[in-house]
Amino acid sequence: MPNVQPAREALGRRLRELRTGAGLNGKEFAERLGWIATKVSKIEHGKQTPTEEDVRAWADATAAPADQAELLLAQVRHLNEEYAEWRRQLRIGLSARQAKFGEVEASSELVRNFEPAVIPGLLQTPAYARHIMAQS
């Protein structure tokens, strides 16, 4: 999956800044929007990607300037495009992408790899690789 998490977290931080700038705590803000408080928390901590409608409501509730609202909407659209592209790649299969990486690797004179959480790709067995892919 493309690494959209840092972008989702950055969006959440920006939305939190708007909320706190409006002088609202998470619970008050959720009540104002008719949401449950956990939705606000999940969005602000990058655990959930807000919809475009969520961002519009957020911008309206915090009286964000129109240009800031458009930037936030652009961020949400980008996150959705990245996720949709990843889902498309999963549907058609990752063999072409893996073959491309294989070509780059084969033409390399030196390959260095550090993986603190998983076994590096060159050392993975097919069963291990399938297990790791199933986890994501």
C-alpha cells in the first residue's frame, strides 16, 4: 500500500489546528457537527481519512478561509486517489510492479537493505511473502 499515513496524519494535524483555533474541544466540535467524538479523534490522529463532505463541514464549523478549505479538500482527494490506485493495482495483480523492481535490483551493483520488522524480500520464502501480503 502506498504510504499515505504521513499525509493522513498531516491532514489530521491541520484539521486539529483549525478546531483548536476555533476554541472548541473535540467533544464540543463533534456535537456541533452531529458526529460521535471518536470520529473527530480518529481523523485528527490520522486513523481515518475524512470524506470531502467531512472536510467541508469541518471548514464551515471552524470558519476556515475558502483557500484553506480548498487545500484541505485537495489533500483528501489526493489521499483517495492514492488509495484507489493501490486498490486498482491489487485487483490486476502486483506481478508487473514486482517485475519492475526485479529489473532494478538485477541491474544494481550493490543492494543494501535494513528491515527492522520483516525479513528482507531477497530472503523471504514464498509462504512468508504470502503471509506478509495477506496482513496488508
